[in-house]
Amino acid sequence: MASIGLWKANKTNRDIAERLKLSKTGVQQVVKKYRDQETVVDLSRSRRPRKTSMRQDRAIIKVSKLNRSASLNDIATEVAQNHGIQVSTATLSRCLKESGMESHFALGKPLLSAVHKSNVVSFASKRRTG
């Protein structure tokens, strides 16, 4: 980064800011971060540990694939009974999304039955011009 190079060359924060057309405060923050961490890249942050392991995720996905029409509540109940994993529906949803599975509504009954279709064809053929 250019500001660190200039700082190592013993330039002041004001000189660096004027030369790079940055704010003096921004330069100060970058230099302070470099002094403290020896890098200007954001470090990884700690996060909440996962509720399920990779093995448990595979079990959840397997249960979901065996019964594609099951709701999240059904899957949660089955996973709890058969695998001993107590997870919320939100966790199940997140797990299934991470694996690439998406939720879809089942199709309803067809809008036109065979009788309706034949009626439409006969209506159109009777009124065909030419």
C-alpha cells in the first residue's frame, strides 16, 4: 500500500495525505493498523460456533432428500428422533440452502382438464375463419 511505503520512508501523515489525496485521519488509521497488526488487511473475526457438524449436515440433507415434500418441522422431528440432533427450523433451512437445495411450492392441479382442452379446441374450430 502506498501510504505504508511513504510512512516507512519517514514521511509525515499530513504529507502522505496531501500526496495521495486522502484524509489525514484515514492515513493515521491505516498506519496505526499497520503498526499494531503488521498488515492492513482485515483479520478474520471469531463467530458463533456451528450447531451442527458436517456429518450431521449430511444426515439432515439425506432426510430431506428421502422425503422431498416434507416441511422443515417434519424434517426437524425426524432428525431429532433418528439422529438425536435438536435444531431449529431456521438452522435446517440454512443447512439445506448451503447444500444447494431450494424450497419450492408443489404445483397445483392443472388449470385445464382434458375436457376443458377439448372444449376449447372444438370452440375454436367452429369459429375458425377461412
